[in-house]
Amino acid sequence: MDESGTTKAAVAAEGIGAEKNEPQRYNPAEIEPRWQAKWDAQPDLYAAEPHTSGKPKFYCLEMLPYPSGQLHMGHVRNYAIGDALARFMRMRGYNVLHPMGWDAFGLPAENAALKNDTPPREWTLKNIAQMKVQMRRIGYSYDWAGTEIATCLPDYYRWNQWFFLKMVERGLAYRRSSKVNWCPQCATVLANEQVIGGCCWRHEDQIVEQRELEQWFLRITKYADELLDGLDVMPGWPDKVRTMQRNWIGRSEGAEVEFQVTAMANTPAIKVFTTRVDTIFGATSIQLAPEHALVKEWVKTDARLASAVDAMIAEQKAARETGDIGNIEKHGVATGKTAVNPFNGETLPIWVANYILADYGTGAIMSVPAHDERDFEFATKYGLAVKRVVAPNVDTDELALPYGEEDDAVLIDSGEWTGEAVLEAQEKMARFAEENGFGKKTTTYRLKDWGVSRQRYWGTPIPMVYCTNGHAGIKPGGVVALPESALPVLLPEQIEITQEGGSPLGKVPEFVNTTCPVCGGPARRETDTMDTFVDSSWYFYRYTDARNSAAPFDSEKANYWFPIDQYIGGVEHAILHLIYSRFWTKVMRDLGMIANSEPAERLFTQGMVIKDGAKMSKSKGNVVSPDLMIEKYGADATRMYALFAAPPDRDLEWQEEGVAGISRFLARVYRLIGKYVPTVRYVEKGVHGDEIAPEQFAGQTAAGAALLRTLHQTIAKITEDFNGRWHFNTCIAAIMILVNEIYAAEAPMDAGEVSAATIAELLRTLTLLLVPFAPFLAAELWKDLGETSDVFLQPWPVADAELARESEIEIPVQVNGKLANVIKLAADADEAAIMAASLADEKVAARIAGKTIVKHLVISKPSGKLVNLVVK
């Protein structure tokens, strides 16, 4: 008889588990669909409680997918990470919001319509339905009934239009003619953030062209400083993402100085922005971008210059193709014109240089070869003067040029500022330029306003019209905002789509022709649609109140849930979605809609799934469908492999055998628990395993104590990993070790040497530990163990430190810093006992024989204890 008074005979006499005399074979194809059908019949199973619940909240979110028609294992990994976390936090007692929706507007749907003669709406909704079936089959714990959104539906995109009107009111949305990025394949404008290495973000080999178009912009630059400074107080975001955003915003503090062009009446001064106005006495030339406004004028009357400039423009375009325009071989052409340095009156030659960009800064620089590597290279090539005006604040005979130091440097040969410290001189010289009317202290940004006009059909219509006749304050053809009562402006469903002649909406008279909301006269609708990144800039707020028909969301609900506690998605969105969503959050805050200034407290960027040496993607043709993996191995094995094969922040090299291995492990768990179902059910008639007080295990045999120790160490490890580093691979490995130890103890368990209560504790807790990783199997095992409640609603196991404590510990013994041996002692042994055992050990005794112990220490470390002997 075991410690609890339960014998194998007593269990058998109860007749418990007669229907499972022999464990059945693990069959996920039978188990998983049955459970999914049950969960589908409970639409509120994963619903968050109301914001008034008083419970601590946890908003867990993965970036919403584009409905391409099928998931691949890269998607599975991303969503499995979030789902494991959401399930864990629910069991920890949090009110969890775990929503899902669809980033459903965009170019791929429109291109598919062209290719397959299928309307984009039909194509998109069909894909959504297919992907939703896949997500349900994998068992993600989303609140579909309460939160699902699709950005292509009017109940969502009407609020895009509402936000646009609010931004128009506040001067944050405006229209102007601008040189824009044009992708010939997309047949539409791209935002600066969508141009990667000079090519389209969707078409990696397509060089982006420059065109002059009337476009709508959102004034993201108004928030440039706040977007930049906010990165310093976002410790929960990866350093890599913050660095990418910091570089993209590109704030530069400096001065703008005007150089008057010599002997050319009515020619505007050349404005130069410099971060080193202290070096202006060392300027030896002015260099302009090939597309600078002055250059465009001068080439009209100078064929030689025009030819050279055309070649440079072509060269810049070619350099964008490879994305290394900053490393272009520098060359230029003298214009024959000069400008005057306003600080010292010197005349400087004006050049056009191929490495100066028209859209960066002012498109003009002052060249200071002695103190800038790029300028030094150019000056050396063309024999331009090199004048040193900055020196170290120490005596030195030799100084390698270019010399660019600022700290502990002083000015030389710089007029009244000679001898000034560089940093102090920068402030004083900028102020001098402003006081004398030829410059000012200023700040420039790499970040440009966000161009949101798209010349395509499948997007949110822009809620503006052009009044044909005009009226008070509006000239004929002037732009007029629609009233909120006119929203939504619906996207026509039946439309002929081409890639020629501007937006397809412009060819739909019933859409284009309308009336002016102010004067009632004829008007023409805006036919551009919004960039699809507008849709994803605020979608996570809509999740908190997805069925609201009176507002984008209820502020009280949003303020309860925000900021997002954990956001999960790819690092490729660092300067696209992630920077746009930060901007949108600040706008909504300033509209009084929310209290937070940043959308997410913590951001996690998962590693990629790699197959055949490349990121898994449809464009690479190397995707693995989860449907195939589920058919062969089950959903639990598929998602568990995605968590086990590598830490979530590392790339995962796809191996199907890994999924098969996980499936075999789950089968072992199924067989193990099935075998002991009668024992567990018998104990359940008395007291639940998780309610057994630690003292009830005080009389454990060595085998029972060892199993409980491993169990509670496993609980502690998994809990710690969920709360910290998210090494789910080691969490799953710990569960595997636990299962192996239980299997290894079958003989003493079957012999009655391990109490039934301990067996129940082991197997019930093992089932709970599986919930975040293998929810279908966990639900099946929970039912088999005699439970009728949802396993997902059970509290997460709590590690008992006393039960987890090792009975014996290993203690290294060092002699003069070198390891002599490792001894084993009781975990509660005192220092005297440890020292005595160390000296009695044969290997240690041999090492110190004939020597005198001059010092002995027992050192306690976080990893354990260490004995150090010093002998002579």
C-alpha cells in the first residue's frame, strides 16, 4: 500500500477507466477537429471581460495579416508565439484581449483581379474565409465574434475617412504638387518609407521613378521631434527597431546659411544647411545637386553643363537600383559661376556634384575638404583648395586630414571666432548669421511628410471633392471636404480595372460626378485612394470596440486596454507600419480620443522561417503549407514545432522531421496519461492534486519526491521564461525532460512506491503546462482525467519552492583555483559539513597531500556553492 492508502487493487475495484484499459493510439486527426467544433460552438470562449471588470488587463496582439489566401509556416510561427502568451496570461488570471483581423485593402488584390478576372472584394473575402478556417484549425485563441475586422469593409474604412477629415481640419492633411516616388509595376505613388534601396518595397528589382504629381500628404513631420524623443523612453522595444526609426527620422541640428550668387541679378541665394557652421571659414566651394532648382535654370543656356547634369541624374538613378547611392564614386562639373561666403566675403566656385541629392537637406552643401571625408575626396580629385580651420586643443606638429573632431577642438584662422571652442562657436556663429540676415539656427529631418495618395482602386476613397464652379472662398476646381454625415464614401463594387490613365475610379462617372456639399453645384470626387498603411495605423484601437457604429471606438474602453502590453511582428515594418502607427496614436491623443502617447508598451520582432536558404514567402516559391503539416502530424505538433525549433527571436531553419519528432513526443504524453487515467480519476474522487498541501507530500518515497521536485522545477522554469526571455524552446525541452523522468519511474509507480496523489499531481499539472503549446491535446487529456471544465480557464500551476528544492547538490572543490573534484552533499549541509566532506574526498586529499592549507572558503553563488582551498 502506498502513502495515501491507495492500492492498485483498490483502483481496479472502482472500475474507473474501464473504457480505456489500454491507452488508445494518439490520433490528432480525430481529436483536434472534435475539439475545434466544440470551441466554434462557444463564440465567447476567448472573449475578454468588460473593461469594467476590475481585473488586470493584458492586451496581446500579433500584426494582422494580408489575406493572400493561405498561411505558411512563417505566419504559424508568429501567431503561435502570441497565442502561447495569451493562453498563459489567461491562466495567470489576467483579462486578456487577443484579437484578429485582416489588412484587406491593397495592391495584391487588385493585381489578382487583373489576372483572374475576379473583383477584388470577392477575391479578398474568399481569401479571408480560407485563412480563417486555417487559423481555427490551428487552434489560435482569438475572439473572432467580438473583435474581427476587415479593413476593406465600410464599417471600418468609414473611420479612415473620418480621421482624414479631422486631419484636414487641423492642417495635418493637405494637398500639394510634389516630386513623388512612382513604381511602374504598381502604377502608383509610394511613400518614401516604401522605397527600399531605390526600389519598390513590393518589387525588389523595380527602380522607383520620380514624377511631379498633385498628392495628398499627412503632416507626420509635425511630430518628428516627439517621434524621435519618444524612442528614448521605450525600453520594451528592440534596440534595432528604435535605431532604425531614429536613423529614418534623421534629426540634424545646425544652421542654414545663404550664399549669394555672384553677378547674377534676381537669382535667389543658395541655401546651405550645415551641422558644422564652425567650419565655414574652411569652405572652398559650393556643390549643388543635379536636380537643384538653380541648376535646372542654368542648363537651359549651357549645353555643356546640361550634358554633364543629365549624365549625373542618370547615374543617381542607376545607383538607386543597387541601394548604394551614398557610396557612389564622387565626381562633378564646374558651373563657371561663383557665390560669396557671407562670413568672410570670399568668392567660392559653384559645382554640380553627383553625390548631392535634391531631396536631402536643401540640395546644396558648402564643401569643407579639411574637415569632411567626402569633401576631401572631391577636392583632392579636382584640385580644389583645402583650408584647415579646426585643430585639437593641444600642441601638435602633424595633423592628418580630414580632421572632424568637435570635442576638445578649437577654431583657427576663423576671424573673430579664432581660438573659440568648436561647440561654443557653433552656437555663436549661427546666432551671428541670424542677426545679420543671412542665416539661422535650424533643425532638419530626413523624415518627410507621408504621401498617402494612391492611383489604384482597392483602397479607402479620400473624402474630398473639387467644386466645379467654385464659391465663396473656393476657386473653381477648388477642394472641399465632405461633411461627416456623408461618410462613408463607398467604393464601387463593380469596376473595370486597368493600370493605365490614372486611378480606375476616374473612369466611373457615377462615382466621380457628385455635388459640392457647400454650394450644391456640380463637383468631382477625389479619385485617389489612401495608402493601405492608413488602415493598419490604428486598427488595434478598433479591436477594443469593433462593433461601434457611432465612433471609431469608445475612449473609455481604449484607455483601459492601451497601451498594448505585447505587440508581435516582423522587423521589416520598423519604418513603415510601426512609425506610422506611432504618428497616428499621437494624433488621436491630440484629438482627445486616448490618453496614451505610444501604441505598445513592448514590441517583439520574431525571427524568420528559413527554407532553402531564404525567408519563407510566396514570392520565393518556398512556402510550406500548415495544412499539409496538420494533415500529417496534427495542429499541436505543427505549432509546437514552430515554438521549439529555435528561440523566437532567432531565425528558424525549416525541417519537417522536427514536426514529426514533436508529434512522436505528444503521442508519448498521450500514452503516459492514458495509462494512469484510472489512478488520477480515483484521486479526483477525494481531493484535487493542485489542492494537496505540501505537507501531505512530506512522507514521500525517494521516487515520489524526485518526481515532484522535477515537476515543480519545470513549473518554475516555464513561468520564468514566459515572464522574461520567451525561450519557449527550453520550456518545451523542460516538459520533455519531465515526461522522460515520469516514464523512467513507471516501475516504482506501478509497484505502489509513488502515491496516487503524487501521480495525479504530476499528470494534471503536466496537462496544464501543455495548454500554451498544445491546446488540443491538453483539452483531450483534461477530459480523460475526468474534468468537465475548460482546461484554458484553469489557474496556471504555481511552483512550490520547498518541493522544488534539490535534496542533494553538487559542489565543485578547487585547489589553488583548479578544479580537484565535484562532491555531492545534502542541500542543507552547513559550511562545516561541506568543508569536512571536501577534505575527506580522495581526489582532494591527494591534491593537498604534504601541503599546508593557508585559506579555505565556502563560496555561495546564484548557481550554487563552491569550495576554494589555497595551499602551499
